[in-house]
Amino acid sequence: MMTKRDVVRLVFEGKRPPYVPWEFAFTQEPWAMLRDHFGSAEALEKVLDPHTVGFGGGSIMEDIGNDRTRDSFGVVWNRSKDKDIGVIDNYVLPGPSLNGYAFPDPLNPYFYGGIDDRIKQVPDRFRIFYIGFSLFERAWTMRGMENLLMDFVEHPAFVEELFTRIADYNIAMVRKAVTYDIDAVYFGDDWGQQQGLIMGKPLWDTFIKPQIRRMYAEVRKAGKFQLIHSCGDVQELFDDLVDLGLNCFNPFQPEVMDVAAIHGKYRGRLSFWGGLSTQQTLPRGTADDVRAACRKLLDMGQDGGYIFAPAHAVESDVPLANILAFIDEVTQQNVKFKHAMR
């Protein structure tokens, strides 16, 4: 019988899957609410029936007390309000220079320990190595958003050096990760806002695209799939990303792009992961609204090129009834598939 890993591979290969695969993510509060609703984390895992398993991360988060964590790049995150990510308390690069700064070790065993054991536990799932904050995001967390945007214009040589060093770090991680039996590498790097790119296409072409080319080439050389996560309206980049070898784009936000039109345009060349509105439908709609939106997305994905998911990790403003509605609507198609295969 076809495994969940096989189904996701079909999607990334541009082929028609037997059903639309899915993956759900939640921030801390809704995850705890679901765990309590179903009785345990183990029971919740069975209900969610994940199609993927993830490793890596890109950085180590160390609890330093007072609702603060420090990542392995030295950035301190204040999580007194936002428990999942937080806001930055310090910038490790106060000026446009890397003098005196030491990058962390990309081969730290923390990122790779337990990969083989976890694969043995869930051998039927599609295996993804995650590298979060993989370029632009890593740079602005170190330098500050306003500072970095000014540096694009005032200190371009510094920006090029910084991005090259960050990409070198990621490439070292990729080279290590692909020695394991994984299927894909997932880069996280938000470039968009509600309308257009944060830095604009010319600066993206100048500073980001060359490093993306280098990182994607390492993944392609190893014969693995590659994914990118970028929030916001970044659809003007899709042709470039396809040319660079991207297989799947996430989170596919319906508030900033026409998901049905874009899916149809790129089906067979680029797959999409996401699509269920976390800005409108999930927090503000009814359970029936959520089910109707799910059915449209599932119909869209029948011919391939699509992994169902909310367009962001589900947050605490979403009612339990709406969460249960999309879980039920989506997972029932797999129940029907398994029944048909008997």
C-alpha cells in the first residue's frame, strides 16, 4: 500500500496523488487546547495523522530566564508576550561589520542527533530537514531590520559578506543533512509583506538570489527536494524560484494571492503547501465556513501540486470548533482512501 511518504513525493514530482496530503502546525496555546481536548499528546498525534517528520532547525534556543531565550547566533529573544518566537532584545551586529563576530558551528550534533531513530519510529512519513531564518531573516535578526535595509544601499559590500557567510553556514548544514535518509530540505526566510517584497525585486535579485542559487544547488546535487517558506506577497518570485530548482512553496496565503489561479498556472512545475486562511476564515469564520474553504482547496489539489495546510501555524485566536472542522474535513479523505484500498 502506498505510504504517506510516497503520496508527498508524488505531489513534489508534479504527479496526481491518490488523495491530497496534509500537514498541520499549531502555536503553543492551540496545541495545548487540542492535547487537552483529545486527552494526550499521543492521542492528538493519531488524530492529526501527520504526513511529514522534521529535523534540524538552524539554531539552538537556550532558555536564559526572565522569559528570554538566546539563539546560537547570540540573539536574545524576549518571549514575555509571544511565547513561540518573541521579539529581539539585542543586535549582535550593532554596526555594518563582521569584525569580531564568530558564527556558530553548523555541524553541532544537536541538529542531527536522533534523525535515524526518529525515521525508524515513523518510516512511512516524508522526511524534511528544516533550516529556519535561512538568509534575509537571519541577517536582520543579527543586524536589525531598519539597519539592514539601510545597509542594502549604504553598505552593499557588508551585506554581500554577511549573506555569503550565512549561506555558507546553511550549505554546511545541507551537506551534513543529506548524508541521512531524508527527502527534502526546507528553508525558512520571509521576504514578503501584504503587498510585495520587503526589499523590492532589484535588491532581492542582487543580494538574495545569488545565495539562494548556491544553497539550492547543494540540495539538487544530493537529489533531494527543496522547499521555501516565505510569508507575504512574493508571487513575483515564482518564476525565478522555479528556475533555481524549487519544488514546493509555503505558506500560500490566500489574503495576498489568488491560490487557485497560481496553483493552476504552476501545476507540474511548482507545488504549494498551505492555503487555508489564518487571517480571516479560521479566526473569524464559522465551522461551516472552514469546511467549505477546505473542500475548495481539496478539490483544487486533486490533480496534484498541493499539500493542504493552514497558511500559518494556527494561533490562539482560532476557536476549537474551527480547528476540529478542518482536521475532520481533511483527514476523512484518507479514511475513505484506506477503505477503498481494502
